[in-house]
Amino acid sequence: MRIPIIAGNWKLHKTVSESVTLAEALRDALAGVQDREIIVAPVFTALATVARTLRGSGIRTAAQNCYPETTGAFTGEVSPALLKDAGCGGVIVGHSERRTLFGETDDFINRKVRAVLDEELTAIFCIGETLQEREDGAMFEVLSRQLEQGLDGCSRQDFGRIVVAYEPVWAIGTGKTASTQQAQDAHAFIRSRLADICHPAVAEATRILYGGSVKPDNIDGLMAEADVDGALVGGASLKAEDFIPIVRFARG
């Protein structure tokens, strides 16, 4: 059975002190949760402090991004090795905002995935279609390309540290959420393509998260779907009173 993951992407929000306050609230409220994994991804400046705050709890930290080199003349960048040293257990790679706002290509994202795996960290690998691509009937083509190119060169062993996050771009920060059936259809397709790319057993074991305006009032329905293994939560992860009930979703 795939263990569910609820991950909170804090994006460009919260000072160090604000991050600690939220981390402490989550740590205390979720201390008894043991049948699912919990991850939070604060801004770079708060990562090490949040990791220390959560040490010994059931909540892990992840970074929101990385650069695919270990060291060098790359002003302003942060490597997976430095993130690991700061206490991170994983890195979000290929988020739609990195693709659309910063022009990251599938090939560049693949370099990041490989660099994260080389440091024995978990890669939370994001894919998803835009509204135009969905309306044009290109959704499955886009998802297939992103999977094939973004995970190129990953071995069967590597997949043990890869989590796929499906995030329909049209549902991120818009208040729109894919219906449970839309989410299930996309996740089922992703799992079938993973079987082709690597191996059916790998596909069956790989966790696929849904991301796109996840809230306390829609998480139960999403998690009831067979191929939805968790959520990558944006805005609702910024308040303890919203994120806690998402983490505590009812298992069907």
C-alpha cells in the first residue's frame, strides 16, 4: 500500500520567525499522525531553522527549488548538497511556476531531478497542463512528454525516491480544482506511462500527488480516488487551521 503524502509548498511567504511559528503549530497539532507522511517546504532563508524546529517530529522539510550543480560560479543559486546540509529531505522540482515564470525546460528540470537523486534526496517532480493545452486536447501528450523528458535516465532504483505531483496549471492559485474524476483520470494516465517508462511494479509503488487549490473541503474526495496518493498544497498550507485538517483527511 502506498503511504499518502501531504506536502505544503509555502512559496514566497513567511519570514523566519513566522515560519517557525507555523512549524511549531503543525508539530504540536500533528504529533499523533502516523499513517501518512507530512512535508513542508519553506523559503530558503527559513529552511535550516524550520528543519531544526521539526527535528524528531513526523514532519519533514523540503526545498522549493535547486540548481543542478554541486559547487561553482553560479551566483544566487543553491545546490541539492547545500539543501541536504540545511536539513532538507527532498526538493520540489519542475513546479509550474518555475516552468512558466522562469522558463525552465524539461531538459533542465531533468538535470535537477538527477542532481537531487545524486544527493539521495527525494525529488517531488511536478508536471501538469495549461488550460489551453487541456482545451486543445493535448493534455495527455503534454503529461507524457514531461514524464519522459523530466525522468530521462532515472533507474528503477531511483524511482524509490521520486514522487510525482500532478498540478493542472489552470487550477493553481485560481480557486478552481479539478473534479475528483479529472484528477483520477490524469493520475491513472500518469501511472500507466510510468509503467511504460520504467516498470509496472515501479508505477504501482510510485506515489502521485494532486496539486491545485487543495482545501479542507475537497481533500477527502480527492483522496478517495484510487490513484491519488496525496496532495501538494499551496495557499492552504500557509495557515495551520487550514493545513491541519488537510493532513487529517479521512481515509476511505
